[in-house]
Amino acid sequence: MAAEKDNLVTSERIAELLGVQVRRVQQLTQEGIIPAKSSRPYRYDLFEVAQVYIQYLSEKIAGRESKHADIREAEQDKLRAEADWKMAKAKISEMELAELEGTMHRSDDVVEVMNALVYAVRSNVLSLPGRLAMDVVKAASANEASAIIRRECNNILEDLSNYKYNPDEFRRKVRERQGKKDDEDETD
């Protein structure tokens, strides 16, 4: 018991030991961070306070380090996201440029142009019976009728084989999407 009383010191002595103001020692006591052996006047076990305060500071530093690591990680995530966004924006710009140059086309435009071609071929094929009916009826033989039909089918296939890629058609679609008229200058 006498050894325990020898280690009991005042708030002023603890403040001196910890390098803080007496008021801070009282706050740490009220917050339950350092234990007081008696109150009014506060008396502290010097060794216990030293151990508890060192542990408190260690936990506080560890918390800060953890917080700093979280902040650094969040900053890295933010930088990564910004870089990804800038890369995506650059890629979109490249694709828009390729579209304007006519080296790349949107799938919707390709589908639209190809559908127009398919409908033209379909229309020609479906009009065959009406166009050939009179000629086939006048044919003297089945071979002659077959030749008439073959000739018309070959005409349709020849028209199809003469189809050429027309970049102007795609440019027109790009200009429509941009809201420009066909007669506007390319530099607008």
C-alpha cells in the first residue's frame, strides 16, 4: 500500500510528465483516457498513466495512419478514374474524327444503307412475275421461257454486283446527325 501511495502524483506532475497543460490532463481524465486513483484533488498512479497514455497515443497514431492510407487510396482511385475518363473521352474523339474522315461508320448507318440495298434487290425480285408474265406466255418453249427468266435474274444480279461503296452516303448521314444541311460547307 505504501508503494502504491509513493507512485500517486498530482495533475500538475502528470501534465509535466506528458508535456501538456493541466487542463488537458483533466480532460483526458474526464474522457476516461487516463485513470485517476482519487478525485478532488485528482491523484494518479504515475506508471499506470504513462502506460495508458502511451497506448492511447499509439492507437491515435495508428488511426491517423489508417486514415492517411484510406485518403491516399481514395486519391489514387480518383486519379485512376480521372485518367480512365480522359482516356474514354480521347477514344470518343478519335472515333468521331474517324467517322468524320469516313474511315469508320456507325453500325446504324451501315444497317440503314445495307437495308436500302436489300430492299432494292427485293423490289426487283418481287417485280419479276409482273415484268416477265407477258414475255414468258409468248415464249414458244420452256427453254425460251427459262432463258427470259434467267436473263432478268442475271440483270438483277448484275445490278447488285455493280453496287459500289459510296462514302458520300455515309457523310450525308453524319451531317444529318450533326444537324447540318447537305449544301453547308464541310468547315462549318
